[in-house]
Amino acid sequence: MDNSSGVGVLDKAALVLSALESGPATLAGLVAATGLARPTAHRLAVALEHHRMVARDMQGRFILGPRLAELAAAAGEDRLLATAGPVLTHLRDVTGESAQLYRRQGDMRICVAAAERLSGLRDTVPVGSTLTMKAGSSAQILMAWEEPERLHRGLQGARFTATALSGVRRRGWAQSIGEREPGVASVSAPVRGPSNRVVAAVSVSGPIERLTRHPGRMHAQAVIDAASRLSEALRRSG
């Protein structure tokens, strides 16, 4: 099969990146894997390094660079948002409550998609809203699987404890009752990317009068199912 696009320099750069997919390579290794002349392989690898698509390891070998991870994350976010609409709408229809999708952004979480309850009392969180990482069931989800140092920092001043997050990891879902806002309850579950890392939290939220003081009993399974559908969509396209 001919892999030529007709743009020679791009074809050769693609050869270099494909060669690095299997792991670190010396210049000699790149030449052997790509069939490129040594000066060409070196020139392309250094140019790709300038654009952060290639980097060097501690031994000076060429490796795939951080820019590729950034681009992959952006593509993953697009796939997540493309799938989120129908999944959140179904979750809203099944539970009768407003449904949201949150992603972490630094020390805050941002609502990136939502399906609002159509009538009556509802917990409205507009898309684009930034909320605290110190309270709420989706904050618990986005925090629970963090590495220990970031987890410890995040717990300072939080309305939930390390013990609570341990329970979240064990159960696979979180609930909050009046934690972020008085009178509001919510249930959340994790969305996982292809590497199994938690990339988002799916939630339903509404008045405690409807969700009761045990909202997980009512809605945890529906929220887990929605999160699983989004995780599966990311895995299929990952």
C-alpha cells in the first residue's frame, strides 16, 4: 500500500513519529526504522522537537513529545462533547432531574454540557459555569482518583474528607446533600478516558425534597450507566 500523500516532507515526518510510537529511539534507530538518510532523519527529528511533537529522554534518545498528548486531549474533549448531548438528555429523562457534565480546570470545575429539567423546581447550572472543587458530588468524583499529593492539597478547606473519597472510590459514585448549595442534592459518577484516567464527572442534581437525603439510592445506577456510555464512546474512538 502506498502511504505517500504527495507532500514528501510530511510523509517523512509521519514516518519519524510512527517509528517513535514503539518507544525511544537513537538517531541510528530512527534511520533503521524509517529508511531515511541519516541527515534527513536528524533534521526532521530536531524540527519536530522544536514543535514539541518530539522530545528527548534522559539518555538523549528521541521520544514522542508533549504536544501530541495535548492534541489527543483536545480531540478527546471534542469526542466527549459530541457524545454528551444525547447521553445527558437520556439521563434527564430517566431520572426527571437536570443532568450535567463537569471537567476539572485547575482548582475549579467547569460545566461543559447540560440537559435541564423541563419544568418545576430545577438546579440550573449553565454550560460554561465554573464551580468550586471543594464541595459537591462531581468535585468528589474529579478529586477521588487524583495522585496522593494533589489529593491532599485539594482536601484543604474541602467540605468532604479523605475517608469520604475512599468510599467514593469503593462505590464508584458520589452523592452530596446541601454541600455546594443549601437545599440541593446531587449524584455523580466518573467518565474515564482510554487510559482509564478520570476525565469528567456526570451528575444529576435537584432539590433535596425530590432527591431525598439519600439521592444515591434513587439515581446512582442511572448516573453510572450514563458515565459508562460516555467512557465507552471515548474508548471506541481513542
